[in-house]
Amino acid sequence: MALVSLAQVNGALNLDLQGEAPDFTADERSAAILLKVKQAEDIVLDFIQPKPDPAWTAESVPGRVSAAIIIAVNCLLDDTEERLAMLSGLSGANVDPKNPIAALLWRLRDPSLA
């Protein structure tokens, strides 16, 4: 189950998807955006160490985590060098504290486990 819905991404990023929530089937971009949501969730959860136990649901995910996921979706959709650097900057030991995704998630991370 997704932690962030397509309706939340649509609203936050002003994508103007056609059709009705939650799946916007009338819009041909929906499947591609749902894939980006899944990828963004994987990126964000991979950064957070240790993994939440029990695993978060759409109802229990902290707001800063859902915000980070939406920012990551935006980076994947707008694949400019600057945006992709935000995502690649989440890997490795030298994470830029000015990275907005890292800034949202840092308190949920134990760097010794990453």
C-alpha cells in the first residue's frame, strides 16, 4: 500500500490530472506517476535507518516523511540535473544538510546503521 496517494501528489504538485480521485484513470499520466510514487517511497525509506517497525501505513506515516516522498516524486518527474542531485545526494556518508529531503528525514535516521 502506498504511503502517499496519487490524489495527494496531484494536489501538492499541481499536476492537474484528469478524472476522479483516487486513481485518475482518465489521465494517461497516472500509471507513470504512480510508478514515480513507488520509486520515491523506496528512495525515502532507504534513507531512513532503521526501517520503521511496525511499517507505516498511509494513515500513520509522519507528515515530514510524506512531504519528503512528494518532493522526491517531483524530482523524478522533473529530471533536471539539479533535481536528480537531490536524490543522489541521499546516498553515501556525505549527505548535504541543505538537501530538503535529507533535512526532513534526518531525525529519523541513525547514520551508524546506514
